[in-house]
Amino acid sequence: MLWEHGAPGAKGAADEDKPRLEFFGASPLDKLKDGLRTAVIVCPGGGYRNLAYDKEGTRIAEWLNVQGVSAFVLTYRVSPKYVYPVPIEDGQRAVRWVRAHAAEYGVAPTRIGAWGFSAGGHLVGILGTEFDAGKADASDPVDKVSDRPDFVISSYGGLTLEPGVAKPTAMVSLIGEHASPEVREKMSPEKHVTAQTPPYFLYATTTDEQVPVLSSVVFFTALQRAGVPAEMHIFERGPHGTALAQQYPALSVWTASLTNWMRLHEWLPPQK
């Protein structure tokens, strides 16, 4: 559980009211040279209405384990019961929680990434652009540490609410149909990229019918302007929600590019 004694704003005691992480540990043989592993918090998509927990959660964690990376799959609260800012706060708490408990899981506190798909891709867009160093005077030790991920992977995530790029219905389940301009601006990640934003890897397809490919392009442009290390892979054809794309031969190579990028930054063990 992200909060031991119940999550802030919980509206009940059912599973849907309990944001939590499921741990998938990598082999001890795959530790990096400091004896610790990289960890990735996996944020499944689902339009902030539900979670594609298997396709964009546990399968991703198992794939990461094969690469020598430990994974934490996040169950964050979703609408209609929970709306902005609750899912965002769950994601931020997840980063703090993993960093605060890094030693218990053999994880390096400086190698904690976040990987999101679709709505989860938007969530990690926020995590990498809205963070703090922790609150030194907090009574909860988890709140004392930073919620900034060390790197971020966004797969076909909605990374802007800019009119003319995002669909008019984008993020309605999170912010509602009549969100204020201030909330829309706050939930548009590309507007908050700075030089302190962590490195990003972006994956998208041009024919995505749900999240326009320009969403990734706009965000990548903001990263470049801020001097943030980033890599983007856009494929000409492919539907929304491809996950690892193992059933799409033309797309399945994208994960090889991801592992190359992670090795480039030494977040993965050297290739054997």
C-alpha cells in the first residue's frame, strides 16, 4: 500500500480505494556494478477510467525482469470515483515510496524510472515535469524523499492538452469536461518541461486513432528546447494500445531501441 493507514481522500475501503504497488524482482545475477538494480514503476493505461493491468502492467514488469530490471506495477485510483488530482498524487507517492524503500528491494535510489502507457503515459509525463525534493520536516519518512523519477518512458501517452493537437475529449475522465484553463495548463506536461526534467524515451505510431502522434512530437520539441536528453521513435503505422507490440512485427523492434537507450545511460546491465 502506498499509504500504510489509508490513502488521503479515500472514499471507501475497497480495492479501488487502495493505491498500491506490486513488486516484480529481477534476478540477483543481473545487478549493476554497484550491486544494486534499476527499478521501473509501471503505470498501465485505461483512460483514467480503468487499468490495463495485465497488458500494460504485469507483462511489462515481466519483460523488465528479463532485462535485469526490477519493476513495481502501480494501481492508481481512477474515475468516476477519483479524478484530478488524485491519480497524479498516487503516481507521485509511488516514486517517493520506491525511493524510500530502495534498500529493502536492492534498488539504487538514483536509478528509479517511470514507464506509462496511454493515460499512464500522460501520468508519467506529469511525474517528470512536476516534482519536488521532498519535505525535510515531514512526519512520514516517505514524504522526506524526492518524487522525481530518474528517467521516464512514455508509450503513446497524451503529453499535451494543446488545442489543435490533443482531441477535445482528451483527459476528460481525469479533469472533467469543464476544467478551468489553470487545470488544463497544469495537466499539459509539455508546458512544464525544464532543464531539470529527467531524460525521456517516447514511442508512438502515426496512425494512432486515440492519441494523436503530434502529442509526442510537441513534448519531444519541448524537451529539446530545454536541453533534456531524449529519444523518440515514431512508426508510420500502428494502432493505439500496442504495449510491447510483440504481435506487430513492424513495431516489435521498438523495445530493442528502448534497451539500447537504457544501456546508453547505464540503467541496464551490460549486454552479455
